[in-house]
Amino acid sequence: MTRIFSGLKPTGHLTLGNYLGALRRWAEVDQHRAEALFCVVDLHALTVEHDPGRVRRLSRQTATLMLAAGLDPERCVLFVQSHVDEHARLSYLLECTATDGELRRMIQYKEKAARAQTSGQSVRLSLLTYPVLMAADILAYGADEVPVGEDQTQHVELTRDLAVRFNQRYGHTFTVPRATRPEVAARVMDLQDPMSKMGKSHEPGNGIVYLLDEADQVRKKIMRAVTDSGHEVVYDRERAPGVANLLEILAACSGGNPGELATVYQSYGALKKDTADAVVELLRPLRERHAELAADPGHVDEVLSAGAERARAMARPTVDAAYAAIGLLPAR
């Protein structure tokens, strides 16, 4: 059976983009068609300056929202990365396989390092090496597919390169995975800056719809969304990115086609109203289920503990095999 691995980083509150681009597909499709593992990748949240208490709170909130979105512990493995030591164990072996040059070519590293240096901040070594930890996350489980957004595709390519290189040097150990991306709404854009992704790590603003926003907040943000200088509702990402973003969100919520939906509307106001209604209705059951789960944190803890135990049992044989292949003495 096909095995899938993917995760969410607890660096901010989850957004509409996280739901439409990942969570909904995981719940409605991926956990039913494959052996699926979904992870709160909390170690990745430590690559930048952070508040320890906030990381813990967001890790729990992320796991709770993953359950609220429909991930079923009977159908998939849901766990927290730091609860499974095999991630860190394998990461070092892969650091010994990767090169400095290929890590420094990672686009996200170059962009984040440049921003940090411009503002006079130091850059943590983990920001450079975290793609290797991401590779360990994937390779430890023998994943065949990795559902990711466009901005993470380069990291999956690195994972493939490291798997092939390790296999060639030390004997076949790892499955070589491939990245997969949903066709619709894989990348929801900021409502105030439709050229930028709606990211949970960004500063809070009117351009970001969070999954736990109240209905009135959602409506206000969408009704204030940036459109374009013209008046015609057309689906054109280059010439009319604001309108295109609204059409893609509405299409993802309603199951329609952005281009066909554009022909229905004569004004931006009507498009915004229908998009706001669709998003509010989409998120309503998720918010209700999250409230139920948040009221019973013990249940969430039990799910994560059981998930970590299952994940550990799946990862350990591969990681032990990698330790043996690379030349390390087995522990007795």
C-alpha cells in the first residue's frame, strides 16, 4: 500500500490556506487511500527565535485542529515529531550525507537568512540544516508520497537526492519519495497582498483568515480583500491576482471552477459576499469540533501518545538499518 507522510509546523495559528491546501485533502482523500502519517513538526519551530510556551500551545492547538478537520486516528497515524526520537537520530546521518552547498542553495534558507541579516539578527545553524531534518521525517517512514505546497517542493527534491546518495554509498536503505500537490487551492494567497502566500508565520493582519476566527471576523476580512484596479470579474492570476484569489477560494469551498465562476459575477462586492458566506460555512463545523476537542485535552493527549507509539514502531527498523549501513556498531 502507498505510504504518505506530511506535517504542519506550529509556528502560528493555522489558516484557511492550511485547510484548503492540505488539511482537507488529508482528511477527505489521503487517509482513505493510503497508509498515512501526519505530524506536528515541532522541532522545525525551533529554527528561529521563539517563545517555548507558545510553541507548546500551538503544538497542541495544531494537533487539535488536525483532529477537528477530520483526521481519524483509526485511519491514520497522528503524532508530534519530538515524541519520536528516530527523527533526530536519522537527521544526523543525513547531515553526514548532505553537502554544505546544496543546503545553502535552498530558496527558503536564502530568503530567511537575508531577512534576518538585513534586520541585524543572527541566523541559527538549524535554519540551514532543517531541510535535512525534514528529509529524516520522510525517509524514516519509507514514505512514497509527500503532499506539500509549492514552496516545499525543493525540500522533497533534496530528500530524494539524499535517499539516492545514501542508497548508492551504503546499500539500499530508503524508499525514494515523490512530492504531490493538489490541483485546486494548493496555495491560497494573502487577502491584502495577493502576490504573497497566506502564511501562518506572518504577522497577524486583515489578509489572513485563521481557522479559529469568528464568523464576523472572517466576513470582515474577505469583504476588505484587495481586488484590482478594473471592475470586471475575470480569472487572470497575472493581471487580476486579487480577484483570482477570491475565485480560487470560492471554487475550493464550493467545488466549482474559478474560470466558470468568474462569468457568474458582475461586481466585486457580490463575489466577496459569496466567498465570505462559503468560507464561514466551510469552517463552521471545524470550529465546533475544535471546541469539543479542546474541552477534553486528555483525549487529545491519548491520541498523540498512541500515534507516537505507532510511528516509533514504523520508523525504528529503517533508522536502525541506516545506522548499520553507514557503519555504526549496534547497541547491545
